Amino acid sequence: MIAFTIHGQPVAQGRARATTFKGQARMYDPAKSKHYKHYVQLSAAQHKPSNLFKGPIDLTVRVYRPIPKSMPKYKRKLIDEGQLRPTTKPDVDNYLKAIKDGLNGIIWHDDSQVVNVHIEKYYDDQPRVEVEIREWEADTCT
């Protein structure tokens, strides 16, 4: 198993942008998404296996978003008790896409190898993303 933390504000994958160059349409990542994927690569590189994972992979991602400053005290108490979770945008799948793209070529060959995903969104005073990667085992599937 490989586990690591990406410190700082989590960034969800933004919508692809389009431009034309010499009469041809070109798609590109928004700058914020591109920079975050690079940061994910730098964080993951410290935990890079000697050989990239080749087979199916289980991926667990926990996204810790900052608690809004405008959050009332009674809601902060609910957060501390684990009873209040973020239900606002961005969606968990957009966070997941940015993480998976950032791990291509660092932990695995391609994110298509991920066969099982568990992702959660929380509030916390220390924003971060915690990542756990395991080789998939058939007997763990239900």
C-alpha cells in the first residue's frame, strides 16, 4: 500500500478550455487544474514505487476542504462531531479526476487501472487530500 497527503487547498478538475490555433481547435486544461496536477505529481513522487503498478488498483481519497469563515458556531460543532459534511460544489468526481490524472506515470501507468474507488469529502481547519493506493485483490470485492 502507498499512502500520502497532498497538503493545501484541494482543487477540482476544471472544465477543459478550447481555443483555435491556425484554424484548428485545441483543448487545454485551465491553469489552476494544470498547476494542481503538477503539485499532485510532486507530492506523489516522494512515494513513487520502484516499479509502477501494472494491474488493477483500489484507490481511496479523502478530501478535506477548509471550513468557511462564515460558518456559524453551531455548524462548526456539528463538523467537530462528524455530523456535517460538505454538500456544495465541486463534486467529489471532479476532485478524483484531478488526483487520478496527477498520478499517471508516477504511481501507475494509466488511471484506467483504477477498478475500485472510495472518495469522501470533509471539512477541516487544515485543508488537504489523503490518498491510499493498493493493488486490487479479488477477495476484497463484495
